[in-house]
Amino acid sequence: MSAEADGLDIPVVWSEDCLLHEPGGEVWLGVQDAGTEVPERATVILRALRDAGAPVLPASRHAIADLHSVHHPDLVAHLASIWADWEAGGYVSEYGRDRVVPYVFPTAAMLAGLPARVPAATHGRVGLYCYDTMTLIGPGSWEAIRAAADAALTAAELIATGYTATYALCRPPGHHAGPDGYGGSCYLNNAALAAEALRQAGASRVAVIDIDAHHGNGTQAVFYARPDVYYGSVHVDPGAGWFPHYMGFAAERGSGPGAGANRNLPVAPGTGDDRWLAAVARLCQDVQRHGAEAIVLSLGTDAAIADPESPLQVTAAGYRAAGELIGGLGPVTAVQEGGYHLPTLGEYVLATLAGLQSGQAAP
Ligand SMILES: [Zn+2]
């Protein structure tokens, strides 16, 4: 029986506050473009899932301290206060800078072995936390960032109440955000927060499967040295010239006690359903070997054929098949990551969740 015919039962955890983030585009290679991480992404997904019959549940507000399970308190405090500091500093009114954009970054080359101090100037301080120029902050950004984290935490907590699958409609996305820093249109790592919540709810081992078209460098960084949370990702090969460029390679397998609990399966630009699904199946085998009792699915649909942000060529049927494979592994909290082609975005997310539901129903 298809979930499309019977209706989607997976609850969608959502907060209207996720619409408040209007990054105002991105500065890419020195030029401010319109950008693709727009509020309409969330509204088209919500409409598609509602039309399929999915119940929509409100994200519940969590304490700031709950965000510290994954992120350094300094990063969280910075995200919460930087817009107010920016406005108070006259960057908008006096200098016409209507979004927070860093301009100097304390790279290893700049620091030359010295510790990174916290700069006195607000415009200097931004580069301490943000690692690129395309992840802008504006007036409603923090409200949305926090609401997205709330959605992920709520969706994970619902698993402990008996749901076998939940979906957090997070915006902004999160998998490029690490313990101490943000970038890649991500600020807090929603999927990592969900994985930690599942651990704290009693799952001794958790797996994050990341099917966004890009490597989730932030999630990898959070769990790289840990054996209890597996991270596995299929993504367009950074070695072929794709973001995040510096990591996401197959040789990155985890460190120390986490050795072996990290798997990157980069695929070539142009990869379609067959090879992409073979990679997803391999990640599922890993998860079974790892013994995860709960799964977080970093659900980016930017591997879609029409998506403007990646050269992968996966169909909606491919995403549905991935959902079926992952649904067979155990309870799943799906967390929205990327996906930018507004005309087909809802269809792809629905296909994946329908696949999850059908994979869990299978004997
Ligand atoms: Zn992506």
C-alpha cells in the first residue's frame, strides 16, 4: 500500500518562526546574489505534506542550555546577540550593511600557531564564528535558527513517546554547522541536536544518515571522535570541486574511539538513482553493523535532478527508495536540510517520507 494513497502519518514538527530568517541572499565570490535558501522553501514543503494528510505538530520551545549538547555556549550566545550588536554598532544605519557578513577569518595561516583572540570590533568578531561569506544574518535570523533547533529536538523527543517516524521541517538547515562555528547557510546543527536528544532519551547508539547533496561537515565534526553516534553521508565529491571543498572525502573514517564510525561516500557529478541508491544501501549496512537503536535522517533533497545547488541527478522515485531502505532500520527522525528547487521540493520531501513510512510498514 502506498503512503500517497493512504495518507502520510508521519508528524511534521513545525514553527512559523522558521519563516522569519531572510538572509537577503549570499555573498558568493564577492558578489551578493539573491540566494536560494528562501522562506518559500518551507512553505512549499509544508503545503505538500499537509495535502498528503500529514499531521502538523508545533515545535516546543527548549532552553538555551539544550543547544549546548552540540554547540559551544560562545557560538550560541554569538548567534543570539550578533544582530542586535550589528544594529547598535551602526553597521545598518551608518554604513548600509543590512546583513551580518564577515570579512576577515582567523585561518590557521593567519594565526600561525597563536590562539584566536575574540576581536573587540563586532565586524572582526563575526569571522571568528562564521567560516564563509554566504551565510548571512539579518533581523529575524535568530528566531528562525532557534525555532529550527526546537523543531529537531521536538521531533526526536516524540520518538520516545512511541512514534516510529517523525519529521522536523527545519529552516534554516543545519548540517554544515559545527561545534564552534557556522557556514554553508547553516547556523545550529539541527540533526546533531536530534541525535543527542535520542541518545539522552535512552538510545545507546544512534546513526545519522545524510542524503543531502553536500557533505555534512558540521555533523561529521560533532561526532568524529565518538563511537556512539555513527555519521554516514552520500554527497557530490568535494574532490570534483564542490562545497565544502576541504572535507567529505572517503578517507575520513573517524578518530580515536570514533574510528570506523564515520563514512563518506562521495559520488561523481551527474550521478543518478542507481549509484546513489547503492551508496545509501551501503550506509544502511553500516548502520546495522553499528547497532544503532535510532536513526536521524539528514534529509536534503538538493540531489534532485532540477536542483540548482548540485549536479546530482536523483529522481523523486530514487528518494522514495532511499526512504524505504532507511525506514527498515528502525525509528527515524528526519530533519530537513537543503533542497532549493521550489517547483519540485515538496514532491521530493513527500516521496522520501512516504518511502520511510512504507519501509517501516514492510515485514
Ligand atoms: Zn546541500
